[in-house]
Amino acid sequence: MTAEPEVPRAIAAHRLGSVLAITVSPRASRTLLQLRADGTLLLRIAAPPVDGAANIAALKFLADVLRIPRSRLSLASGETSRRKRFLVEDIPPAMLAALLETALFAGQSGALQPENTPISRP
């Protein structure tokens, strides 16, 4: 029997809410978010890393998947790096973990999926 992936590994507490650590891979064939077996998150973004386009696309995608207002998300660090930290304001780590797990296990289109079965947004 396999254990469920550990979503909380990518989440940390912050005085304003939570921080979500994600590795971003720009210029993908489609935009999708994958939960790796080790509990880390990989976001493949179709947008190129030019003039912040990939960062903007990542913020919009995450807001959509988490079903939270875009105004609650900001890039905390990693503007030019593949390893990014997104600040999720007013949402504590336990609630953010629940949002991620709900998206993963509900099988929403474009939501998180285990690494072997990614789902994307058109």
C-alpha cells in the first residue's frame, strides 16, 4: 500500500499567512502543477521567462487552482530563479495544505496530481 504524498512539505508558516515553495519550469508545452513523490511541487508554465511573463502566469494559475483571489498571492522570492516562494496571505499553513489536498484528491481539471498523472489547464 502506498502512502499519500506529503503536500505540507512545500508549505511554511509566515506572519502574513503561508509561504508555498514551488520549482517552476517555464516554456513547458502546457501549464500544469505536479506533486512529486517527495512532497515537493513542480509547476510547469507554458509562458517563457521573459519580462516576468512566467511569474505572472504562475500567480494566475495558482490563484485559479487554489480558488483564492489573485490579490492574496505574491511572489515572496525567486523572481529570476526556478525555485520560487509564493506568499499566500491570510491563509494559515493547515488551510493551505487542505486546499492543495482538496485540489489533488478531487481530481479538478488543472489541479495538482501525482507526478505520473499531471492534469493541465488549456
